[in-house]
Amino acid sequence: MDYALNNKRRVIRLVLQWAAMYGDVLQEDDIAIAFLEEFYVSVSDDARMIAAFKEQLPELEKIVKQISEDAKNLQKKHKVLLQQFNTGDERAQKHQPIRGSDEVLFKVYCMDHTYTTIRVPVAASVKEVISAVADKLGSGESLIIVKMSSAGEKVVLKPNDVSVFTTLTINGRLFACPREQFDSLTPLPEQEGPTVGTVGTFELMSSKDLAYQMTIYDWELFNCVHELELIYHTFGRHNFKKTTANLDLFLRRFNEIQFWVVTEICLCSQPSKRVQLLKKFIKIAAHCKEYKNLNSFFAIVMGLSNVAVSRLALTWEKLPSKFKKFYAEFESLMDPSRNHRAYRLTVAKLEPPLIPFMPLLIKDMTFTHEGNKTFIDNLVNFEKMRMIANTARTVRYCRSQPFNLDAAQANKNHQDVRSYVRQLNVIDNQRTLSQMSHRLEPRRP
């Protein structure tokens, strides 16, 4: 009897942990909700006869009620997200988690650069996107959906691909066309990015204020990423038919900051201003590190080490030695040798809350997944699962303490800085940036 009782109590504890970890994700899963409701009824029945279960019943009841009520509310209302996800006015609001059931209003372009706007769930498959586009165009032709980067690189998406809207590059766009028009597709002029820098705007802003507002926005994005999205991303979101929208947007933010650094420097024609820009970005990176925002810290340092910036020898040689020393220290933390040992040792000394270097966590999970079989002799390879779980736990650890606003910063009115860091306009075409760099400082004979 004791053995059976202990086993049942362990099962209840496991279900409570599972429900707490999955949290909001369960609201979209009818099977999970039905299981929890049935499980609660069974435990209630047992609690009438076995007093030992009564202490766990209130917590279980609270969780089941909360998830069931939230699921009903979710069916009544869901967000409609705008084209390109959180641009313009949307970014001024506090960023909220994106759910698979949220809908997106999205522009899909044709070969002649006209577009049709479709409204579909964020987690819609390419097949569903094609259907929505065909309905709007009134076309019975067999269409394909193509991801187009600003550099003109084209990828035909598979019918079972999901979450395609958030996996676009920063200036990427979706095109729909019959297969025979694929070779004729060209990028939109707007995909090229800005032609004038914003140095005149942000040189007047304090480096610390910029780093602080970047950290607040990055924390919002990071906090929206559910641990399960790491699993979906690693094993293939199409296998789960689930969205990884929040993770995708956080990873895109890394690239956005990196290209922001390169864009601003390459759009600055005055050598003296470029030197000031280098100093500014090194200062912002230092403050990001101080705020334990390692994602933006590394994005800025990688932007400065981009070949379009690092080759500007005449600009770098005018940089004061103090800043060269800071930059050299920052670069040493990026050293990939011995499996990024320098970075890992730095992170190990930090207390939460902190924003980790997300691309490295993704790389760790991908390496573990691709280097180890999921099944061995038809049995689950639990050693692999433990390694993947350890990476997911790192994310949980980073967020185990709330991000408290800096009192000195919170009292300032930062609306202009806040708006600026949430609406960065960048060039993400490496070839274009390299050409601009060579125009600034032609290769020496």
C-alpha cells in the first residue's frame, strides 16, 4: 500500500512540475487540457479515501482551473500582429509573447513587386500560406512560396514548413509565384535598407542610456522565449507543427544590432565622425556588459569585427589607445577556441538576471542533437536528452531572478532613446556593406 501511495504522490508531483514548466503553452493544447482535467478528477476521487493526497489537491486544482480558464479566454481573443512583426507603433509597446494561435497580417509579394496582404495564424504551414494567397489572387495556378533576402538569395519553402514569417532575415520578404517565374524574382528596392546614417540622432544620446534601453528591450524579447522553443528549433519545428516565433525574433535581434553597427559606420563618410562612432559603439558594448546583456554586447563586438568595419585601417589607427585596449579585451571574450572557454568562464561568474549569448546556446543544442542519436536500439538516448536539458536549464537560470530597473535610469525620460533602439534600420547585405567600405577607404596598392 505504501509503495503504491508513494508512486501516486510522485506522479502528482511530476504532473505539477510539468504543468508549471509548460505554463502558457498548455493553453493551446486541447489534449493536454483534457488530460489535466481528467487527472484532477482522478486525484479528487482518491483524496476522498486517502487523506495523504489532500495536501497536493489545492495546488493541482489551482493550476487546472487557471489553464482551463486561460484557454477559454484565448479562444475568445487573440492578437493580430502587423507585417514584419513589431515594427513602428507596435515596438513602442512592451513586447508580449507570440502564440501559435495569434494571427499575422503579412504582405506576400508577386514577381512585379505588387503584393497581397494575408491573415493567417503565426504557426501556419507554407501550404496554408499558399492557400490564403491563392484565395486573395483568385489564382488556380500552382504557386510556390519563396524567401528572398536583400542580397537576392532565394529559397523555395517546403509545404510542411511552419513559422515562416519570423524566420525571414532582417530585410527578407516572402514572394509567391508559379514555379516557372522563380528565376525572374528580384528583391524589392526597400530591401536594400537605408542610404543615410542616423549618427546625427544617436550621437546626442548617452551611451549608457542607449545600452540600458537596449537591455530592457532585449530582456522583453528574451523573457518571451519559452524553453520548448529551443527544443522545437533543434529537432525541427515542422516535426511539432509549433511556432518558434519568440526565439526567432530574439535571434533576429542579435543580427539586427550587429548590422546596425556595420551600417552606421559604412554610411558615415567623414573619417573623424567614424572614429567617434567606433568609440561610441565600444562604450555601448561596455555598458551592455555592465548590465549583463551579453547578447547585445557580443552583437556589437561582432559588428565591429565585421570585415567591412575591421578593414578600415585609417579609421582604426586614429582610435585612442584606451579604446583599442577595451576592444581587444572584448574580442578576447569572443575567442572560439576550446569551445568558447573565455566566454563560458565569464558567464559562470555572473549571477542572474542576465541575457546570454543566444546563438552559442543554439549552437550547443544543435551540436548535441546532430552528434548523438535520439534512439539507440529503439530506446531513448537519455544521455542526449540530459545534455539538451542542461542547455535549456541555462536559459531558465539566466531568468531565475527578475530584471529590476536601474533606479537612476528609471527616473529619466528616455522616450527618444527607447524608440530609437526598438526601430533600428539596417543594411543586411554583406556585399553592399563591403562595397561601401571600399568606397570609404579604397584598397591600398
